[in-house]
Amino acid sequence: MYAAAALISYLLGSIPTAYIAVKLATGKNIWEVGSRNVGALNTYRATGSKILFVAVVVLDVLKAILALWIVQNYFPSALWLAPFFIVLGHNYPVWTRFRGGRGIAVMLASALYLDWKFAVIWAALWAVGYAVSGYIAVGAMLGHIFTPAIYYVLFGSVPEALVLALIPVWLRYREKAELLVRGELPKHYWGGKG
């Protein structure tokens, strides 16, 4: 049961929507443009298309929700594992030699599905972090670090499934943290091709 839930979550999470969208729309390899990340934001950086950006976000959210729905309905006792494997699949997809995104969209989709309060706290922390620092990644890292603690203070417990899902997100943000420390992380880097 647990193995089946983990496999379904991983395989659906690993569908490389950004890679497919950029390849079909432009013929480019998303690994070679923008930030070289296989995610929605780099889809916009690589193509300049807001439509593609939104499409990738929507598809990433839908794949996460589909995985959660399947696990909840067929393997309910394993639901707590699903967010972790969805994010793991998105970040390290088997289809693209384990080169994926950073897992924000699928992590937040999982939070909205399981506990919307977690997603709201994360988004608020991201907004504050970005507004103060000017770095998209700093906002994200603040969300990763402080959301579980703030959630616990406000509600007296922590949704373990969502905290577990932050682990593969953190693994993919290690590079961003290193760039920030070296002073090489660009501010306000939303768009632009290449």
C-alpha cells in the first residue's frame, strides 16, 4: 500500500510540464536557458510567455492534486507520504534524468489540498521575504524555514506530511543559498529570455 502510494505520487509528480511546454513551444531545452531550472518561473524566463507560465503552474498544481486524490481514495492510510513523493518526483523526475524544478508549485498545491492554512502562511512569508530583500529565493527560503514554526505557534500542531514535503524543496534550494552567500544571486529576476 505504502509502496504503491509512493510510486503513484512520484510518477505523477515527475511529469516535467515545464520541460515539455518549452520544448513544444520553442524547441529549446529548458536546461540551457534562463535559470536552467525545470519550473514554471523559468518557463517564463525562457519564453517570455505569460500564457505558458500560467499553463505550467496550472498543470503542476493539477498533477499534485490528482496524485493526492488517487492516494486519498485508494490508499488513504498512506496520504501522509504523498506530498513528499510528489515534490521528490517534481524535483528529481525520472523522465528527464532527475533534473527537475524546485517543487514550490506542487508543495503549495499539496498544502492547499490538505491544509490551506499552511499554504497561506508560506505565501505570506514569501511575500515579506521578497519585499524586504528583493530576492525571490529569499522569500521562498523564509517560507521553508518559518512556516512550520509559525503554524505550530498558531494552531498547536504541525501537519507532518507538509513539513516532510519541504525536505526535497530544501535540497533544491541549497544552490540558491550558496549563490546568495557569494553575492551572485540576481535580484528581482522574474523574466527575460536566456
